[in-house]
Amino acid sequence: MRILALESSAAAASVALCEDEKLVAQYFQNSGKTHSRTLMPLVESMLRNCDMTLSGVDLIAVAAGPGSFTGLRIGIAAAKGLAWPEKKPCCGVSTLEAMAHQLSHLSAILCPVMDARRSQVYNALFEAEGGRLSRLSPDRAIGLDALSLELANLKKPKILIGDGAGLCYNYLKEQGVEAMLAPPHLLLQSAWGVARAAYGKAVDGQTVSASELTAAYLRLPQAVRERLKARGEDP
């Protein structure tokens, strides 16, 4: 199964081409430029250099959230556009689960974290053992205080992954909770992790059409929250 994967949920953007679980190519950019400028050129360049066309791709995978509202919309729109002409199946995967797949070869508690502002992080917990992941919590927006208490009760080594890992690491250190940062080359979100997560879902038949592909934001956009608050409604 040839998988074309897209990751644009945070500051870095990446695309990957995989054959089942084998990584064929990955293009990664963390330059601060907007994903609307970088994502599709990365796809086009990667496919061209791999002598591959969209016709040879079996599945379009994308990080579907949580993450940046704008970044997720760009990724979802790009995936839909790539899939639509030849009705390719799609797979939207949890950004957090995709990050955990990058370290699934370890024996540890994996703690993907993304800065969700308002003293919260987007987070889920996974236990990695022998290349397999067991989910310990749902994707959620959680306060650092609550996450710290939860991690303090877990005995295995704990590894932080994601663009919120540094923020979380400093807070945990202040609370006396031991945790490690993932190594720099595995710290940020990547399309390779998206492809790994999508492969398992596709094998289980969990794919959708381009029209059915949606984002999982976890929280309402800030503009919507502010509008509801101004009307006296609970966001």
C-alpha cells in the first residue's frame, strides 16, 4: 500500500511517501513560512523526485487534529484536493497518535503535547512496548497541573513529544515529576508518524472518501469562543 501523508498541524510542515510501513521519502520544513505556501510544493517535489505520480498512490493520509486551526484546515483541504480527482481513499489520523508512533519502538509512556494556550495542552497518553502502542487516554485539552498529577502516578519512563514538550518539561520539573524530552530529530510532528498511524487504520478498513474527511479540533476556534462569550453563552 503506497501512502502519501501530510502533516501541517503546527509550525513545521512535512510530507511523506511510504510503502506499507517502509518510509520511501519525507520532506520536512520548519522555516516559519505558511503551510499554504509550502505544503503542496513539498508534495510535488517529493513525488517528482521519487518518479511517482498521484495515480500510483493508494491512500491519502493527513493529520486531522488537534492542532492549529489554520494548519489543520490547510492539510485537510490539500488532502481532499489530492484525493478527489481519482477518488482516492483518505485517512485522517490523530496528530497526537501520529507523534507517538515516532517512538513506538521504545518501552515507555509516550506523552505527546501541543501548546493549546490558556494554560492547557492538547495531549494523549500512550504506552509503547515492542513497536506497539496502547492508548491510555483520549485526545484532550488538559491543564498542565492535571497532566502533572496523572504522570506522577505512572511508573514507566515518560517521554514528551511535540511542539509543547519544552513547556511541559519545565512545568513537570518544577513539580518534581521526572520526564524526558524526545531527541530533537523525533521531537516535532512528522508526516512519517501520520503514515504509520494511517497504515494501521487502513488495514482495519477505517478509511473515508475525500468528502467525508474532517478535522478534529477538540476546542472551538478562538473567534467563535469570543463571540459566544460576548453573547453570554458558555463556549
